[in-house]
Amino acid sequence: MADVFINYRTGDGEKTAALIDQELSRRFGRDRIFRASKSVLPGEAYPQALLTGLRDSTVLLAVIGPDWTNFQARLHNPEDWVRKEIVEAIACEIPIVPVLDGRKTDRLNKADLPTELARLADLQSIPFGTHDTETSLKRLGDVVADMVPGLRDLDRDADSRLVPGSVNNSIGEVNGTAVQSRDFTGDVGSNVIKGTNGPVHTGQGDIYQNSSHVSGGRHFSGNGMTYFEGDHNGDIQHRFEEPDRRGDHNR
């Protein structure tokens, strides 16, 4: 029995549908995800297999590509399977999540849809950015895990999810002492830290950001060093202490 039914149009979203199927199958199990070209077996009655798979599902993901509404003749054809699956999901009160494939795909407009599919325009959609498929797939998987009871227990990525406000180890293997923190504020000895965004260093010594000095991370050192990155608005103030000139007295 599949929990997630992937609806897609051949020629307009089938590659994204395959990516979604591959990732969700990895996270929750192959048998939990229904995609026609994978799930309908050779020699099996195609119409009955599709309808059975759909009716047994808990959620339908409708992959909407940039040309999806251009298939007007098909969308108005009662025998079109993309249309038929969505209409059946509506009749069975199965939740539908439109997945907008690519930056050129806009939210659906009721004026572009037949009456039977007009409800799609009212549903909250999920953008699927092809420029960052990893992030899009993770987000979609998290949404599915929240919508389908029992999938969280099967989620192979469950251990990697962070509890809000927690910190995980992004340093890796360390030789020596390393301190990692996130969203830090408060007193540190005689220093007060508030509203930090980025590396914080107090006292003496060097600071290595993100990785050790041998693996390509940023290295900050020296008396009176100033460094900032990204957009900046406002003043920059830096107080330089008097350098140690004890060595000069011996010349």
C-alpha cells in the first residue's frame, strides 16, 4: 500500500516526478511511494492499478510544470489520466499538494483550469527549485512526513533532523580543543556578546572559521584585525590597542 501518489504529465514534469520518487522512496521506503511508470507492473491492468494506488494513498503530489496549463485539450478531456487522477483525489477527499516545478512555473489560475480542476488554484503549493534540488527534495520530504501518519517512524533521515535551538557538529574530527556554538548571547567572563551573526572571538590567539587551517577555512589572526563579509549597513568601529613594543627597547 502506497502512502504518497505522484501525479505528473509526461513531457512536463516527469523528470522532477522521478527525482521526487527516488528521494521519498529512499527516505520512507519504495513501497510507500506510487509513481505510474514504476509502480504499475508489466501485464497489470493499467486503469485499475492507477485508481487502486490512488485510493489507497494518503496524499497526492501534483507536479505542475511550466507548460502544464498549456495542455488545455487534455485538461478538458475526461479520459486524460492527469486530470482523472486529480478529480478522483478530490472526490475521495485525498489532500493534494501542487508542486511547482521550476522558477518559470507560477501558481495556478482558475481561469486557466476546467471547472473540475479549479480547486487546485486554491491549494497551497510548494515551489520546487531545479537550481537547488537537494533543498527542494528535503523540504518536500519533510512536508510529506508531517502529512502522512506513520511515515516519521520510517524516515531514514529522522536522526539527522535538528531539534529547534540545538547545535550539531559541523566541525568533524578535531585534534586539540574546539568550541562550537550557535545563536550565542550573554556574558563570557568580562566580555558581553549580544546579537552575533558569524564568528566571535575574544581574548588572544587565532580563529579558524568552519574548518581547520589545513582544510581551506578562513583564518583570522593579528593585532587589530578587522573582517566583514556580505551586505553591510551602518558604521564600522574598531579600537586598536597599543602594540607591544618591548622588543624595540633592546635595539
